[in-house]
Amino acid sequence: MKSHHCQKTSMFALFLFSVAFLLLPSSPEIDWQSVEKKTEELFKEYLSIDTCNPPGDVSAAAEFLSKALKKEDVPTDLIWTDKGTGRVNVLARLRGTGKKRPLMMLNHMDTVPFDRLGWTVDPLAAINKGGYIYGRGALDMKNTGIVQLMTMILLKQNDIRLDRDVVFLAVADEETSGTLGSGWIVKNMWPEIDAEYVLDEGGFGTQGFFTKDERLVFSVGVAEKKVLWLRLSTAGTSGHGSMPPKENSNSIMAQALSRITSYKTPIHITPVVSEMINRLGRLDDTPYNNALKRNTISLTVMKGFVGDPPKSNVIPGRTEAVLDCRLLPDQDPNTFVDKLRHIINDPLVKIDYIERPIESIISPYETELFKIIEKETHTVYPDSIVVPHLVIYGTDSRFFRRKGASCYGFFPGPVTMEEYRTIHGNDERIRERSLRAAVRIYHNVVKRFCEAKNL
């Protein structure tokens, strides 16, 4: 009799569980073909908006993003930091249960300028050509901005119940200092955002970057090199070119720069790069890997003349040069500058800081979010490898890592080295298929990580 009662109780409990399961909201099927088409349409419209910095006016882009979000009833605010120059940021939020801290999707609207003479197409025409979409910002980083925008729209349209807020932040000013973009947001609004995780730029599906074989390696930025900009200056006696003085500022600078460019910085393997080697088996001899394993120095500016156009027969009294130095995360900038002074070995050459680096913090990569990135990427690209990555340039993640957020540079679209070189260069472009695949992976990562779990 007791056994029969237990059996009936168990069957009733099973019945209740089955009914409850049927009542749980199921994730709707997404028409990915339509989503990918919409993504490309929005992307091309976004690319056609001029957001070059300088001058840095992103107001038209901010209005475009805000309009797309508000059309789907996503709560959105425009946060102006300098109306005179068009610096404005877009902040949108989908509320969760508050059980977990927010995830923020971060992108910047501004791009670097372009030289139309170097392009084979109009940089602002968003032209489809040979399977690519061309335009300034196609890879840096309007591609990510649109994929993040579509992720917000899909989560809203499908009424996904979230355990953590999903925040969308599009900022101005990243291509300069970030002061009126992410820097301002961190200083003035961080307590109300308080994201545990940030998805930003700094990673691609790469081929030929780390290994020379055809392996598809998805890099996820977990740290970045420090940005150190230095101004070198020399002074000499100005005068007529027919009577060379003993101390010509251009000659002094030329000798100093010759010593610097002859200096080969030593290899130093940081923990993140060590993990990359562990997962890939090796890092081949490539220009990208060279920057991963050492401090780098690039001469970006030289100025030593009088007049405009420069006079050929006038010796200038002052010469300047700018060095763009990228230091590994554990390197001390003062020690590095002292080393440069020792190499130059000339008291007539003065070194000043243009921009001092801030601390480079490494985000943990043994996390649930990192594992979800791996799984969702493998779903679309089964033969790919996902690795944590040391970003060789600077991103806005540096502001948020200092606030304790774990930041991942992540764009799940394949990019070759040839394509990557167009960033900040001519004919910047992205493969249509790369963009279309990225929106699916990105959405699935965010949904899977943030969606409320049915218990």
C-alpha cells in the first residue's frame, strides 16, 4: 500500500514537472537569412556616415544608432560630452532580473581619417565589390558596432528573459584619447553601469597572423600593450644653407634616430603570449608575432624645416620627431625611456612624454563567458582554435579593466593579414560572409551567457 502511494506521488510530481516544462518560454527560431540581410543593410548605412576623427563629430552616427534602437523600444540615451565638436555617446540597456551583474557591449563610432587618392573606391560609399564591403571603419570598428546593435535588437524582439542587464555603449573619441568617450563614461557614470564583463574590439578570426599554416585562429583580447608616445626635439643654429653651422638640428636628430632604429628590443614572453604558444604549439616568424613578443618603436612624425612649402636653402633651428612605442604589459615606461636616452647618448636630444601609458591589466580567461565564446565559435567554425590574445594596440578596454571589469576583445569574423592591413589604411574592407557569420555567433554568445536559466 505504501509502495503504491509512493508510485502515485512520483507520477504526480513527474506530471507537474512536465506541465511546468511545457509552460517555460522557449527561444523562438530566428530567420538568420533575414537577420544577415538586415545586418548588411544597416552596416552599409552606418559606414556611409562620416565619423573621421579629427574632427571627431559622431552626432549623425549616434542619431542613427539611437533611432534603430528606439524603433525596437530599447531604452536609449544620448550622452553629450562636447556639443561644440559633436562628441556624444549612445547608452542603451535591456534590463535583467539583477541576479547577476551586467554585460556591456562596447564599440566606438569614430574612425581615423582617409586619403581618397589611396582608395580604389569612395571610402564613404559602402560599396560591395568582389565579396567585400568597402568603407572607412569596416574593420575598425563599425562592423562590431552593427553586430552589437543587431544583438540588442534580437534580444528585444524575441523577448529574451535575462539574468543580467545587457548594456550597449557606442562612444566617441576612441581614435584620439578616449577622454570624451569611454574615459568620461568611466569617470561620471560607472556606478550605474557596473558591468562585470565588457565585449570590445581586439580580436578576430585570423589566418596567417600567428602561424603560417591555414589554421583559423579566433583571438580574444584579454590584455593589451601600453601606448607610449614620445616627442624628441633638438635645437641648433639656424641660417643659410650655404654655410653649415657646427650644430645642425636636423643632423643631430638624424643621428639620434639612426641609433634608435638600429636598436632591436629584446624578446620577452608574457603570460598571455605563453598561453597562446601553449594552445597553438608555436608562434611563427611573422610581423604580428614580432610585436607580441617585444616592445616596439615606430617613427611616425619628423619635422625639421622652415616655411610652407619648406625652404630648401634655410637650416632650421629646431627639429622634432615622434615615436609611437608599444610596451608589453609588465614593462616600466620610465625604464624604457631611460634605455632610449642611453642609446641616443646625446644631451642635445630632449625626450618629452606626449602620452604616458596607464597600467595594463590582464582579464581572466578561465571564465564561463570565455568558454561560451569558444563553444559558439566552434559551432559555426568547427575546425577553428580559440586563444586568449595580447592586443598589440590600445583599446578603450583599458578604462574598464581598471574598474575591475573582465574585458574581451571579440569579433567572430575571419580576417586575413591582407585585410587586416587595411585598418587605418587604404581600401579598408570586410568580407560579406564574415559579417554575416559574426552576427549569429555574437548574438548566441550574449544570449547564452545572459539569458535567465530555467531551473
